[in-house]
Amino acid sequence: MIICLSKIKKTPFVLSNRIKNVSALAKVASQYAELGQKAKSEQILNRCLQLTQSDKYISDQVENIVKIAVSYANIGQQDKAVEILDSSFGAVQLIQINNIPKPILSEIAIGYAKLGQKNKPLQTPILFKIAIGYAKIGQKNKALQILNQAFQQIKTNEYAWKTEQFSQIAVKYEEIGFHQQALEAAKMLGAPERVRALVAVAVEDAEQSQYDLAIKNIKSIGNHYPHEVRPDKMNGLSQIAMKAASAGQYEQAFKIIESIDDDFCGDCIAKPLIKLVNKATRTETKDQASQLLHKALSIAQFNILNQPERVGVLAEVANHYAQLGQQQKASEILAQALKTGEDITIVKRMPENMSVIFTRFKYPCPHIR
């Protein structure tokens, strides 16, 4: 049986495998660079680059090309890195979206637009990736130039997910350090979407360990915005707290957690608290971990309004006290969790109007503890 290789290369399965293979090989190259074996790393990167040539308009492969360029820069080949990104950027610029027939459109767009819709700047998400690549190799001005071009492209086109791309580009501006441009992009959105974009910008700050800036940005979202976006703001604070906790920045994490209004988000306090106690028990001394657990316990008892969430955190804290060898403390907290869980059942059996009255109190409330 004779198989035509040229046809196999065009199948989605083979294409997907090729993209994954390039990504995996690029990681291997990076590891060789970490070990100081730059020549071996370069050899693998050359092979990776060769494998991307037939797929260079496809978003996932463009992402690989950006990684390859950054890896070349990491082994001291800055000029090569710039050349690769320039080539990728130039290729994307040549795409004339409106004139591409549907079969080709489906290959290069891959999820950025629905087939047959016109006036879609389908290359915009690819431009985002190329811009970040330039920023990673120290070419921030070039990165800004490309993002500005993408921004203008989004503004002048009408298409279904314009809102989503304004939010995305705001985050990309923030990622490469252009805060004012990020705010300008967010301002293009209506009130609910603008809040979500600003939250995403703040979370990006936290991703870069700029927690004070993240808090400042998210708190700049005033109460004049519609009431329905308050959960987005609280969820943003929760995400920032989780990133701080994961990084071992416990004081920052607690500070953020205590600023969360649990009325608007059932698990926004619970999630970062659980992340924090897991991190503390794994990485800190027993004394330090015990102190952190004590503070987490206090916040869970007094700040988490959602009782099932509170029960879950109490059980988690008890488990970590047990891991530290404090069995008695763990038993006491579990008993408290059990009592709170039983009280939930009691409240549920109350007349509906009585239950509503009680749940308006800030916990711990003596009627339902």
C-alpha cells in the first residue's frame, strides 16, 4: 500500500503533531542552553526553525517561532532572534484577509473568525505573540510599534469579538510595561467590559510580581461602575492573592484577601486561603507555617460569609495543622467545621424569610454558628 506523504502533511492530525513536536524540541533546546551547551541548543533550534516554515501563518506555530527566537537570544544570538521575528512579522503583514478564499482562510485563521465573515483582522492575535517576542528579547520599542498597529487595526474594523481583543491588547500592553496604553485600550470598552479588562491588567501585574501596582489598578475601579461587575473586581483580587500566595508573599496575600468583600463572590476568599496554607505547610518551617495557619484560620472564621466555603477552608486548615503534628488543634478546628456544617442544615430548615434575615448578618453570627 502506497501512502502519499504530501497529503499526510496537510492533515490536521499531522499538523497538530508537528506543532507539538516543535514545541517539545524547543524546550529541549532551552534545557541544553541552561546546562551551558549552547552549540547543542543552537543545533536543535535550527531544526525547530526548519520545521516551522510550512506552518508560519498558524497561530500555535507562530507562538513556537517566538519561543525559538527568544531561545536564540538566550544563547547570545540576538541578531538571529531579531531576524526571525522580523521575518515572521513581515509574513503576517502580507496576509490580505478580505481576498483570501474560504479554504485558505480556515487554515490561517484557526479560530480567530468564523468562515465567510469579512473585515476580520485575523492576524491581530498573531501580532500579539510577535510583539511579546520582541519584548522578551529586549526590543520593547518594536513591541510597542506592533501593538499600536494591532490597536489601530482593532479600532477600525467591525467584527464579532472586538470587545475581547480590546481586553487582550490591554493585557499585552501591561505585560511589556506600557501601563498608559493598557488603560487607553480598556477605555475603548463599555462599563462592564472595561472593568473586566482592568481586572485582567491588574492580574497581569501580579503575574509579574508587581502586587502593589496590581492592587492599585484594581482598586482604581470605583463603585460608580454597575453593581453587577462587583464580582469581577472581587474575583480579580482573589486571583492576585492566589498569585501572591503561590510566590510565598504571604503578607501581600493576606492584605489582599482581607480587602475582598465576600458578599459578591462565594469562594473569592476561600481559594487564596487554601492556596496559602498549602504553600506554607510545604515550604516554611513548622513555627512559621503554624503562624500563617493561625492567621488563615482567623480570616476564615470572620471573613468568609458563605458557610459551605467556610467549612471547606476550616477542614483544609485542620488538615494542615495535623501535618504539622498539632493533632489537638486539628481536632478542635474539625469540630468547629462540623458544627458550622450542621448549622447550615438548621438554617435551611428555617422558614425562608427567617433564613434570609439571618444571612444578612456579618459572620460569625450567634444565630447560625
